[in-house]
Amino acid sequence: QVQLVESGGGLVQPGGSLRLSCAASGFTFSSYAMYWYRQAPGKERELVAVIGSPSGITRYADSVKGRFTISRDNAKNMVYLQMNSLKPEDTAVYYCRYSNYWGQGTQVTVSS
């Protein structure tokens, strides 16, 4: 069965960095686009970034362009989200998605 397991969240000060990871299994990972979403308290879930495969083409929400980088390792069935210059408004639960499948999420809190 499909499994998506996120990790790497935590508490970080404004301006800091975090790297999220998503371990995928149960499908042909290298054949599909992968997505990162986030949901802040009281807000709707929003798309943060997407990476295609095998093209590797990426797209970002305007709010994270130039600060976040999505990448993937098809040999390891992993997708990553490198987050730099973090802001308090980046605080959210971050989710990995493939097709209609979601991970359990990982909490990112940006606060001094």
C-alpha cells in the first residue's frame, strides 16, 4: 500500500532553515510528480511546491519562491523541501502528497 512519511519539522527562529523529508513507498515513485502542501491553523491547506518526474520540473507558491527548494531522489524514493529564510508565516503542518495519498504531516514552527 502507498505510504508517505514526512520528517524534519521542528521549531526554528525566523531566518533559520529546515529540511523536510518525505519517504515514499508502495508505488512507482520515479513515474509521478510529488507535492508539498502546508496548512496553518485556521487556514486552508495550500500547495507549496511540486516536482515532476522524470523531468524534475519544479513549481512554487509565490509566497515561498526564492526561499524554498523542492528536490527528489528517485533511487531512494525520497522527496525533500529545503526551507531557508523562514518566516513566522511559514508556521504550519507540512504534508507530502502523491495522487490522492497524503502523509501524516510534520509541524514547522517559526518563532523567536
